[in-house]
Amino acid sequence: MRRVLLIVSIDTEEDNWHRSRQDVTCENIAELPRQAAFLDRLGVRPTYFTSYQVARDPRAADVVRQLRAGGAEIAAHLHPWNTPPLTEPFTARNSMLKNLPASLQLAKLECLTAALEESCGVQPRAFRAGRYGFGRDTVAALLRCAYQVDSSVTPFVSWEKLDDGPTFTSAPLDIYRLAPDRDVNEPVEKGELIEVPLSCGFAQRPFRAWARLYRALDVPGLRRLRGLCRRIVLSPELASAAEMLTLSRRLLDSGVQHLHLSWHSPSLKPGLSPFTATTADVARLYATVEEYLRRLSRITPLSFVTVSQAAASRTAAEVATC
């Protein structure tokens, strides 16, 4: 039986769930050593997509350096609303990176990359856009800054109605290559940037048919019927262990080579994210992750990898087939 690549990634960011440029704090980062010990016990090597505000907070950056020393991958996570240069208006639409001018996207990425290099001692090679606001110009900026991997794509999800975000409704489920002159949903055989998408889908197959129905029900009067074709995201913030196992089985049946589990660092501290209001909610998140991984390991052999390791496996597979 083939080994499935299991990726765990955490959006490692400030406490402020609602976008802010003032009074930004990073207290949740103090919870990461506890989480690191938990993941280490499970055999997981995580990827921490780290924001500018975390990199610029001395105590938070010290924690990130410790995580790196422990074997984690430190990647870049760009919140455009509080990553310099802050020359654009502070509007909802501008919180989606893809909506900014290409030159400003590049300038913000250069600033974030420099902050991670200076404060955390790492040259990041993997990236995730805040709010998944990833677009064609972002691909070009990433290549200019020597990034090799993106992980912003959420298959079957459209963010268009949320501040003119991107749509990933036609994106591949598995790892693929991107080029700056093509749509980010479109695989490019010789593309220089590797996309490692998050794991999203439905409880039933075929996914594409259920996705069409899901979109068709997105109108007033019919949205209550969407429960008939519930979309599942592989995240303990949004799904139970049983739901994530159902999604995983369907993805594996579809031939997907990786499963990508993710959540946000503010969810580790009660009251910071909408997913964990209480200490009990935080405990539930940990328990959900552990139950999911325990039960998944009974279904299929797992290889725990970072985002960049998953991308490298794609490159190795391409070489092997040449």
C-alpha cells in the first residue's frame, strides 16, 4: 500500500483576528511550544506559515527560532493589511493580496521575507497568502523572491463574495505546477512554482458534480439545502475527526497523493479566534487532531512531511518518470 504524504501547517500569526494595523499583539505564539511537543509526540513535522507581525515581535520571533531548531519548517504568511509598505488604503478589498498592484505585492513580499531572515534566521521557500488572497501577480512576485512553493489554494472554494477574493473552484486536488502568466487554477507542466493545495472536498464523490450543486444552491431560499452536499475542509477548526476521515477517504479514493491538515495559531489561545472561545474548545481542537491522525493511520500508511518536503516529492516523482 502506498504511503500518503501527511502535511500539517499552521498559519502562525498575530492575535488580532480582525485585520488591524494598531494594537497588534502576538500572545498566542507563547502557546506554540506546547503544540510543538504535542505534534512531536505524534510524529508530525509541521510547517509554520509566519506573518510579518510575528517576525517583528522579539518574543514571538524567539519562539519561532526555537521551532525551527526543533525541525519545523518556517514559511512565509503575508497579511497585506499590516505588512509594509502600507501605501494602499485600509479597505476590505485590499486585504486580498491579489487585488493590490503587482509592484506593491512584490514590495510587501520582499519586506516579509527580509523580516523572517533577520528575526527568525530563515530564508523561507514556502508561502501562503493571508485570507488565501493568491493570484497570478503573486506567482510572479514569489518567483522574483526565490520562493519555490505556494500553499494558498483551497480547492472547491470561492472567496469572490468575500472582498473580491480569488476562486479556486476548478483547482486540482493534488500537487501541481504554476506559471506567472497563467491562471492559478491551471496546472503548467514546466511551471517554476509548485502548488501544494490544502485539502477540501465533499462527503460524496464525484467531487466536481457535488461542487456544481453546492454552487447552484448558493442563492437566497436555497442555501438551507446546502447541508445535503456539505463541503468539508481538512481542519479541526471546521470539521470533526469523523468528517475529516470521510473527506480523507474520498480524496484517497480519487488518487490524491497528499492530505493537508491546517489551522491558525490564534485558535490555541481561548477567545482569539471564532473557533475556540473557551479552554474546552482548545482542548477539543487538540483531541480532534490526535483522533484524526490515530484513526487515519489505521486506514493508510503515512509519511509526515513539511510543505516543502511534499513539493520536493513531486519533483522527485517527475524525475523518476522521465
